[in-house]
Amino acid sequence: MGITTKLLLILIGLTIFGCGESKVTTDEIDNTNHKLTLKYSNQGTTNERNLVQEKALAEEIIQQIHSRGTITDEQADFLGKCFSVNSIELNNLTSITDKQAELLSTVSHIEVNGLTSITEKQANFFGALSSLKLNGLPALTDSQAKSFGSLLTLELNSLTALTDPQAESLSQIKSLSLNGLTSLTAKQARSISKVPSLEIDTLREKTTEIVQQVNKRGTITDQEAKRLRIICLVDDSQELWLNGLTSLTDRQAKKLNKTRHIQLDGLTSITEKQADLLNSSFSLQLNGLTSLTDSQAESLSQVGILIIEGLTSISDAQAESFSKTPALFLGGITSITDLQAKSLSRVEQLEISEALQPVIDKYKNQ
């Protein structure tokens, strides 16, 4: 055989695929020991890899891990070095070694929902990923939470409670799922509210339960008000429709004043302090009120969207205060003076009866 022919055969042999800095040329499964032995050659570059074959072998290895419920160091090493492997689902694994976690830490996305505990080292290795799902983990240490702080996406849906340091560490994550969480402090809520995409379904379900109980009884306890406050700190889009509530203390109003959207149509009167506390809401509905003091109107004018359709009349001073409200709903007003109309014409979005609209328009067009 000529030299040229020999060189050609050698070059063909070098094009067999590989992972990482090595290249797999064959694989051999020892069915007796349930062990995958990989034979590597140290030649070849990324451009020479046969990604289709590499991906097929990776899928075969993942299926073996699923069926056996265990992973070997060789399998972890192969998957960690595979150029074609970006995401791995290993939910049948119930245990993993520190070395295996390190070998897999080069993969971007990993699901290991079968793990119920991890070591500090494993948390540190997993923290190097982009996305991690550990939905079987019932508890977390502060140092593990700190390691996870660099992740982009994290799911810990079996976690039922957090410490303050853990909440602060996890607040650095872009997308966080804590659907098993059953309790949260105000400090923890303020921390994790910084997460751009946050899921805590258990707390949202608790909100619905509390709201239903309050509306049925017509009263709210301080503890219920506190829980609703915490939930609203976590999710500022949360709407509280407490229209069955017929009484409210100043203390309870203070706990609810972080709610961006709240309806309290069952209240027929409020105190000066409550008006001052509730004005931090973005949207406030008080359709049960039939009268207001001038100072209450001044406080409530700071609300972004104010709905008080139970009022049938207002004073000149109240109209002047309400002129600063971005959106105002006064559908119950039956008459206004020219001075009041001039003030209300400055409201950017005003809803008033059709009979009074021409009076408003006269000043709005001037």
C-alpha cells in the first residue's frame, strides 16, 4: 500500500467524533457491572466532531441513567464534556457524588428533582450552571443559597421555609420558583420581591383563602392583614378585593397600605389616619363612602386611580384636591359648581355622570 493511501486512511480515522478535549471513537457497555467504558483518543478538534453521533450517544447514556437510577463518574464526565449537550434531565437520580456534580457543572441546564439533599460542594458546583431544578429538596442551608445566587433560573418547589440570609441570596436570581413555600416574613418578602420572575403559588392560594374568609365575616384580624401585606410585598400586582369588609382599624390599614390594588366598598366611613395610610395604593376603591372631610380628600388625592362613586356631592376644597389625582371616578356626583368643574377639568382621566360632563368640558377646552 502506498504512502498516500496510508495517510488518507489515517485522516479518515481522525474524523470520528469526540467530547471536550478528547474524542470518543467507540463505547462498550459491560452489562454485568452495568458500567459504561469509554475509549478516548486525544486527537481531533471541535470542527471535526460528529455532533449527530455524539448527541445520540449522550441520549443513550441518559436513558441508561434513567433506567438504573444511578450515574457513574465516566457517564458524568462524558455528559459534562459533550459539545452537543446543553440540557440534562436526571430526575431518577436519588444521589450524586461531589465529583459527579463537578463533572456535570459545565452543562447549562440540569434537572435533578429526585435529590432530597445535597452537600455544600455540590451546591457550589451547581451554582455554576445557568438553570437548575431541585424540586425534591425540602431544605437549604444559608451557604447553599449563597452558591445558588449566581444562577439565572432556579426551582425549589419542595422548600417550605426560608431564612433571611437565604431570601437575600436568592434575590439575585432572575427567575425563581418557590411554589412549596408556606411562610414568609416581611423582611424575606422584601428581599425576594427583587426577583424579576417569581412564582409562589402556595402564597397566592393563601391570599384567596384569606380574602374569602374576610369577605364572609365582614371583619379582618391583625394576623390576616399582616399575611396579606407580606403577599403583596412579594407580588405588587396582587389585587385585594375586600368588599365584604365593614370595619377596619388604623393598625390594620397600616398593614394593608403596601397593596397596590385594593377595593374596600364595604366601608361606609374611614378615619383621617386611614385616609393617610391608604393613599400609598396605586388603585383604591371606596364606593361605600358617602361623605369625606377636606383633609381626607387631600390625602386620597395622591392615589393613582381613585374610585369613590358613593359620593353625591363634594366641596370646593375637595374638588381642588382631587384635581391632582391622575384618574378619578365620581359617577355618583349629582351637581357641581363652576369652581368645582374648573378644578375637576384638570384631572387627566375623569369619570363623571353624562349630565355633568358638558360643564367639565367647558373648562377643559379653555
